[in-house]
Amino acid sequence: MLDKSRLRIAMQKSGRLSTDTQQLLEHCGIKINLQQQRLLAFAENMPIDIMRVRDDDIPGLVMDGVVDLGIIGENVLEEELLNRRAQGEDPHYYMLRRLDFGGCRLSLALPLDEPFTGPECLRGKRIATSYPHLLKQYLDKLGVNFKSCLLNGSVEVAPRAGLADAICDLVSTGATLEANGLREVEVIYRSKACLIQSNIELPPAKQALIDKLMVRIQGVIQARESKYIMLHAPTERLDEIVALLPGAERPTILPLAGDQHRVAMHMVSSETLFWETMENLKALGASSILVLPIEKMME
Ligand code: ATP
Ligand code: MG
């Protein structure tokens, strides 16, 4: 029996979002043992239960208030939203934030030898997809009628199998399309993973836990995007050196023992340092340049 006082988070059980999601939760300090093949995992150190399901089920679980939070691709979320609206429902949820993984695009693709001058070429054509509502929303806006062929997997083989003239599928590198003799002709939706919350009002303790997690998630994502930089610099070129460093407005300056003309600089940079920038720093007289990863941050 589920304990309703514990925060329930739905995540993909196995697939493209599961490793990143698990890592994010772990970096937020949630200790969970996800090894077993179980639907539910319980956090050992916080009142949190993790529900592990197919990604397609996550938006509905959040919209129906079965779980409090869900981590899901925006593509699946938007498709479920349109699906429910098409059935006359008025679904609600809160978008808490976009995450820094699960990036992909939903694109139209055609066989290599098919000409394409614009989406109107698809008028009257049969298009295979797992995202019929997103596709219809896109082509309806352009006034292009088409026939939809719903496939829940192996969409990319549909043209070769004679099931469809074109496809509308998720792409990240394009390698799968290429391997199936297809070319991407139009991006219809760009997606990332996101964190959503049910719009059912929660007891204050649960809401406070979500607020705490949000600060931690912000810290984890910000830390992943930042670097700690240390270097030695000639005192008279400090301004020029700071100007080269992205997002490092207020460096810590420390004296170097026995050296009147040089100082040590420490700073958090909002981006990593490219080799070119390091070479430019060196040309300004900087030395001992170290770029270190940051594990956690709180502002
Ligand atoms: P499930 O068994 O949970 O239903 P699935 O096969 O539907 O899994 P995955 O292929 O694991 O789903 O993809 C999950 C999500 O990962 C996608 O909905 C999308 O948001 C994101 N994603 C990122 N890159 C890609 C990609 N190249 N192809 C497909 N999905 C991607
Ligand atoms: Mg799925």
C-alpha cells in the first residue's frame, strides 16, 4: 500500500531518459536502489517513492494526480496533452523546469529520392508516426491535409515497407534515418526532458520537499554547466585576463608567496574553457591554468 505522505516521482523505467533521470535524482541526494525489477523504489533517506514506468504513461500519471512529479520528454507530454484535449478533457499540470538532457527533435523525413520543396509536398500523403497529434497540429496550421499511419515503433522502416510515403519521428543524430535511406526535411518540434508537477494541491510538507528538490536540481544543473578555474596572472594584466573568462566577473585574488608581480586567481566560470581561450590567457602572461569540474552549487 502506498504511503500518501511520501512524495511520488514517476520516471522512465528503461530507455533514453532513465540513466540521466536516475543520475539527476542521485545528485540531488536521493538514495534509491533501482536495481530490482520493481515498479516502485523507495528512497532510503527522504520521504520519496520512485515509480518506474513506460515514458508514455508519465504525463497521464501526473495529470491524473497518481504521482506528484514526473520527468518526461516534452514531446511525449505535449502529445498526451493534445490527445486528452482531442478527447474533450481539460488536463492540467505545472511545468516546473526544463532539464539538461533528453534533447531531440521531431522531424519529417522522406526517402532520399523523393523531392521536397516544402511541407505542401506532403498534401494527401500517408505519414507514419508515433506522434499523430503533434504532426496534425503542425500540418493543420499550414493547411496541409495528410493521412496518418500510427506506428508505435520502427517508424523509420515504414516507407521501405510500403506503409507510408513519409515519416515523422524523433531524431537526435540522424544516423537511424540515414541507415534507412531517409532524409530529414523539416523539424516540427524541439524537445528536452522536463520536470512536471500534478496540479493537485499538496500538503505543506510535500510542497516544501518539492521546493527543496528544485533548489538542488538548479544546483546540479548549474554545476554541470560551470567550471572552477585557477590560474596565476601578472597583476598589471588582470583586467584583460578577466575579460577573457566567461561569467567570471568577481574572481578571488590571492597573493603568491615571494612574488610581487603575480597573483593567483580563482573563479567560477559559467562555461568551460576552450583550448583557444587558454592559449589566449597564456599569451597574456597567465600560467598554471587549471580547469576543474564542480560537483554541487548553491547560490
Ligand atoms: P518506453 O519503453 O519507456 O515507452 P520509448 O521507446 O518510448 O520507451 P525512448 O526511445 O527510451 O522511448 O525515448 C524516450 C525519450 O527520450 C523520447 O520520448 C525523447 O523525449 C527522448 N529522446 C532523446 N533522444 C532521442 C532519440 N534520438 N530518439 C528517440 N527519443 C529520444
Ligand atoms: Mg514510450
